[in-house]
Amino acid sequence: MTIAPERPGGTVRDRATRPGEPARRTRRGLSVRHRAALAGLVFLLPALLVFAYFAWWPIAQSLLLAFQKTNLVEPAEWVGWRNFEILFADPLLPTAAWNTLWFTLLSLAIGLPVPLVCAVLMSELRRGGTAARVLAYLPVVIPPVVAVLLWKVFFAPGESGVVNSVLGIFGLGPLPWLQSPELAMPSLVIVATWSGAGTAILIYLAALTGVSTELYEAAELDGASVWRRVWHITLPQMRGVILILLLLQIIGAIQVFTEPYVMTDGGPANATVTVMLMVYRYAFLFGNYGVATALSVLLAIVLVIVSAIYLRLTRTWSTR
């Protein structure tokens, strides 16, 4: 019996899996690698469709609604750029934009270093570390509206307020926290920092576990102080995590709504009116959903631009 000689190049399977050679095409014109990718895409397609329906389709509807006039009951009327003209003619818009920027700057000045310092201090604890972590994360568990209402009671004017009572021990106050245009915004920043610091602290603590202990031991042998160890070892090793949390904090601060809505309702004298609060007023107080959507679209564009610039500037910093 004669054995038929093997065809040049071997079988299709051998040719596709032979190391060092590019993937060859099957009889149908697709390589094995492409067929596997196509099969994965088919399995992933239902999830992509669900995500597109619940995420991208509302965005597309919002872009369309920004050029319409509707109360979500009667048929929509196409008005073109009229919603944006009404928006830019509103004298409160520059105030809201400045208040949002001011809140963001204060949030970064207070909310960025506080969780980082707390995480570094907690990592140095020999006892009570678990209790400290639970206490740090407890404000995140409390519903936001409940937490803000509690702080509204704490910031009550006069000596009856909890904060003013504490200040009275040191001979300070009482201060009109939420009734003063100068103190209202810092008060909101304190509440927002207290509410959101727990998540950042846990993330920083997780990142600290990845810092090599050998670096600290070498620094201690060289006589480096705690501050020098933190500055030259801890912060450089956590640069990537810090940059990501900074971006998330910027985005969250620009979209602030709960604190000014519940605590001050934009007062006093519009000192705490933010962009998101204006969106709420246009939609649910004035019933002008078109203008509210137009303002939301503008805010989304600002966030995209800020995020793109931030990522461009920090692209090399996070990999150093």
C-alpha cells in the first residue's frame, strides 16, 4: 500500500498554528485568528446592544432634545439654536459657572490632600487600623441627603449649632455658616469632602500596600525622616492612583448638586448656585426641558474638554 505524500505546507490547522509564520487564510478567506475574533464579537454583541440602548441612546436623545421645545407630554417643536440663545441670555449663567469653578478649586484644595494624609497615617497604625478604616468609610454608607441634612443642623447659626459650639470652646464664633455668601461655599466643600473621602482613603490604602517595604527600610537606614520618606517614596509610587483620583474628583466637583440643593438651595444671594442646580431649575421648576438639556450638553462638552486636556498633560507624568 502506498502512502500519499503530504501536501506542501501541511494541513490548514498546521499552517495556521505553525510558530514564526503569519496566520494563513482558510478556504473561506478568513484566518483562524480572525474567525476567533468574529466569534467573540458575536458573543459580545448582546451586551453591546444593551449597553448602547441604555447608555448611548439617551445621549443621542439628549442631543436632539437640546434643539427642541417640549414638556415631555406634547409633541416636541424644533427650535434650533433658540434654547442656547435663552441660556446665554440668562444673567445667572456666569454666576453659576463661577460658583462651580470656585467649588471645584476648593474641593481640590481640601478634598485631595485630606484623604491622602489620612491614608498615610492609617497605614502607619500598628493597632486600630481596621476600626479607623470603618470610621473613614462610614460617611460613604450614609445616604447623601441624610448626611447633608445632618450637616445643615450642625451648621445652624448662633451658639446652638454644633460647629459653633465647638468653636466656642476655643473662644471663636458663632459664625453664620450657611447664611453668609463668603462662608456658604466653603461649608458645602467641607460636607462634600467629608462625604466622599472614605472611598479615596480606601483606594490610597490599597495602593500603599503595593509600595515596596525595602525602599522604606533603605530610607530609614539612610536616616530619612518620615516626611522625606513620604515625599520621595510614597508619593512617587502612588503617582498613577493620585492622578486618576484627581480626575474623578474634578469631574465629580463640576457636577455637584446635592449639597447646594439641600443645604442652601443656591443661596444666600445666589452664592452657591451651580450649573447642575440651574439644570434642575430649568427642567423641574420652569418646565423648559430643552434649555435644561442644552445646558447639560454644554456641561458635558466642558467635561470632555477638561478630561482630554488633563489626560494629555498627565500622560507622561503617570509613567515616570
